[in-house]
Amino acid sequence: MNINENFLKIQSSYLFSNIAKKVREFSEANPDADIIRLGIGDATRPLPEAVTAAMHRAVDEMGTLDGFRGYPPEYGYDFLLNAISENDFKARGINIGADEIFVSDGAKSDTGNIGDIFSNANTVAVCDPVYPVYVDTNVMCGRAGEAVNGKWSNVIYMPCTAQTGFLPELPAQKADLIYLCFPNNPTGMTIDKKNLQRWVDYANENGSVILYDAAYEAYISDPEIPHSIFELEGAKTCAIEFRSFSKTAGFTGVRCAYTIIPKELTFGGVSLNALWARRQATKFNGVSYITQRGAEAIYSPEGKPQVKAVIDYYKSNASTISEGLKSLGYEVYGGTNSPYVWLKAPDGMASWDFFDLLLNKVQVVGTPGSGFGPSGEGYFRLTGFGSAENTAKALERIARL
């Protein structure tokens, strides 16, 4: 019996597991410490009332003979698929059909699993810094190649630095699979329609597929910033989009998301929509009826303003962090149209050194930029997902440094 040795190539623990370990050790040594966690992007506000009411009704249904439901449809119930199609796309003038939407248990799962339908011979391009799941899942399946000087041999790294406005530049070599995330995790930066159109044109010209993570699109308020890549001409023949209810409606503990694969997206006469449908039918048993009824309620007349209130709360926190750090003299990015704030560690400090300083001196937890890739070294991420009180308190503590 042989194991998949590709798993041995990656770090033994996930970035956020390392953070949790450090925080746990500090807490054990300092049991009275009041630690403020602004590192992991986990929602902290309660679920909207419309969502919990819908889920309660669904639970009651499941407790009756006529209302009980067993295995859900692999791709999602029609009531949720239609709600997504109408509200997230057709309302914006984008024609995405219900049969192009696949409901799942999370965008993290989908961005990690999407590689199942692609050959390992494909070359992968990622932004640097990058959400670790994009790289690690390609390492696990053997597509990333070998580690050489901190990078993977079959991965094209696209540096996103202050010099590039934290936007990636088109790769000089052909990339088969291109991971893009906007608003970006971790930098909090966004891309306008003109710059995103360049990527769509590149993908169509080179026979590439853009894997577009739009998990934070609900935080966009600037009309020049697209909410969906399918707002761009030609995107349906080159892009797959991932969406999540986690950061929009607090579903981090409930688990519900969806992926859009247009029917027009084909390679060699093979429909990627059909391939993903086959993959999901084989490896996934669908999202529970109760969860999907809760997700449907997000789009209800009661749910929409409640969800907006939650998003506005987190956006206000991000703005507080961004403006507060700027007033303290920090070099800061993001925090607008995004729940994330990206800052340069002071005095040329390394990312993990700044993490240790904040934890040990003022008991504030963030995320070291180096954990997101080589270009993240010397930077640090803070999130707006804490409480308003803790956000203000964290800034007061950082000011003491």
C-alpha cells in the first residue's frame, strides 16, 4: 500500500492552525490575558433573523411525515438556485441560469476541489500573496511540481506588490489555470472592470480558465468594481466563479456557498459544467434542506436589509482599522470595498516577528503576510470581523506600541 506522497510536500499544518497554536500557548501561559482576535476571517455577528426564522420553519417541516426530506439534490434545491439566479445575477443584467449554479458547503471546498476536473499537466498561476488553499490543494494532487527555494516549480507566481497596486500582471508564459480573488484575500484590494477585462481577454486568447473567487463581492460599493466576472464580455467562455454566504450572512458555521460554471465553457468539445456536475454527483451529497432554506431567506424582503446591516457593520470595522492605522503612521492598503486591511509591518520587521510583538505586548492577533506567500513577507493582515468594541480597543493598544 502506498500513500499520496504529495501530502508530505506541504507544511504539516495550515497557516491558521499555526496561529491558533501560538495563541493557545500564550493563553495557557497568560490565563488572564484579554486577547483580541482580528486574524482569522470568521464571522462574529449573529445570523440574520430572517435566516434563523426560515431554518426554524424548515426544522418543523422535517419533523412531519409530509415535510420530511432525505438526500438533497446534488446541485441544490430549485428554490435556492432560482433565488441566486434572479438576485445575484439577473438583477445585475447577467444571464446565469439555475442549471449553471452548483450549491455547496463552502467556497473553500469548491476552490480546493475544482482541480478534480482538470489534468495535472496544467500549469497554475496564482497571485502572490495568495489564499493558501489555492496552492496547497494543487500540491496535494501533484499539479504544483516540486518545491524550489520556497516556490513550486509548476506554479506561476504573480507578485502583487505596492509597486503594482497589489494587482497581478499578465504572466509572460501561458497559464492554464489562473486563480484570481477580488476583493482580494489577503490584501483587501479590488480590481476595476478595465483591468479584469484584460484577464478575460488573455484567458480566451490562450485557452486558459480563470478560477474567480468572489467570496467578498458583497462588500463592494464602488460602481466601477465588478461584483462578478460575468459582467465582463467573453467571461462565460473562460471563467468559473465561486461565491459564499459565509462572510455575507454569517454562514461560516452553517456552511453554504455556490459555484457558477457557464454552459458555454467548453474545452475540446467537453463541457466543464457537465464535468463538475458529474464530480459533485459522485463525491458530494448536497447541502441540507434546512441550510438551503436559510440561504434562500437571505434574498427575502426581510433578509436583504438584515444582511446589508451585517456587512455594513464589518465594513465600518475595516474602515476604523484602516483609518486608525494610517493616523498612527502605518502604510495601509485595503479596508475599502473589503473586510480586510493589509499593512506593512513597521521598521522593516518580518511578518511573524510583528505577529509575536502584537500578541506578546498588546494581546492583538492578526495574520502574518508571509503565510500567504513570498511577496507577503513584511506585511500583515487584520480583519473587520471582530466586534466594534474590540476593534476600537485593538487600535488603542496598537497605538501604545
